Amino acid sequence: MNIILFGPPAAGKGTQAKRLVSQRGMVQLSTGDMLRAARSSGSALGQKVAGIMDRGDLVSDEIVIALIEEALPAAEAAGGAIFDGFPRTIAQAEALDDMLKGRGARIDVVLRLKVDDSALIERIAKRFAEEGRSDDNPESFKVRLAAYNAQTAPLLPHYLAQGKLVELDGMSSVEQVAADIDAALGAVVA
Ligand code: AMP
């Protein structure tokens, strides 16, 4: 099964993806984590994307599509992928559909975590204080939220039209969201 965890930054996608990995043996494909790993390794790719990420802008479709393409075979072999933070643009969504189709696979469900902007801003301020992630500062977060609204939210009709969109209340507790995700996945399998 291939799942997309969809939502704005700080909606709880990473937290829920990690739980699904430990409980279901699926593989989390987080382009944000992959890009951060490239930065820490000091690779050419990492150096290229550092400034873009710190500003809060999206890196190019070409870069993230290539990262996903490389990681897909292992994820499928493990029983499926949880896409976290990808796709973020229409071009990425179309490329993902094509990549999966070429492998005889598809996205089974898109789980959208809905969270109010004011709650996101509070969560990010807390994460910035605790973890000091460079793009969690208030200015960059504003840009990230704007990028979500302008470039990522327009994917919702794409997945709605495919009949794959499930809306979940991301304002609930971590445990409640986890239970809602399990119920949604149970309905997909059945
Ligand atoms: P995230 O951890 O998912 O919030 O991603 C952190 C940053 O990495 C984003 O603000 C973007 O600069 C970059 N990034 C991650 N995933 C993507 C993507 N699918 N498309 C473009 N940029 C991305």
C-alpha cells in the first residue's frame, strides 16, 4: 500500500509517518529528511538546496522527483511507501503517478491532516525553541505556509477527483489522529 500524508508544515505528518513505519513496516519517504541529510553530508546537492530551504521556498521539482525515484524500489519491496512532504506541486504529483504506474503500483489513499494556521504557528514556535531547525524561524515559516497554500493545497482537487482523499482532524491529539489514520487505512484495505 502506498500512502500520502498530506498537510501543511507542522501538521504532524512526520510523527504519524514514524508510527506507521514502526507498526506496519512501511518505509517513510520524506523529501525534507532526504534534503536535510544531503545538507549534513555536505554534498553538492546539500549545498545547492541549503539557501532555498532556509528561506522556506520549495526546491526544484527535478531534484525531489529524482530523490523519490531512487528510493521507490526499496520502499515497495518493504511493503509500501508513506510519502511525507511529497508531492508538493502538481508536477510532482503527476510525476509520482507516472513513476508508480510504470512499476504497476499506485497511490492508495491520501490522508489530509487539517490544522488551523494559528495552531501551526504555535507548534512551529515550540519546535524552533526545542530543536532550532533553521527554517522554523517565524520569517521562513511564513514563506513555507505561503508555499503550501499556493503550490501544494491545489493538489487536493487532483486527489479528490481520483477518489483517494480522506480528510482527518489534525487538531486532535497525536493518539486520536493515529486512531483516525488506522480507521481510514482499514477502510482502504477492506
Ligand atoms: P519539510 O521537512 O517537509 O517541511 O521540508 C523542508 C524543506 O525542504 C521545505 O521547506 C522545502 O524547502 C524542501 N522540500 C521538502 N520536500 C519538498 C518537495 N516535495 N518539493 C520541494 N521542496 C521540498
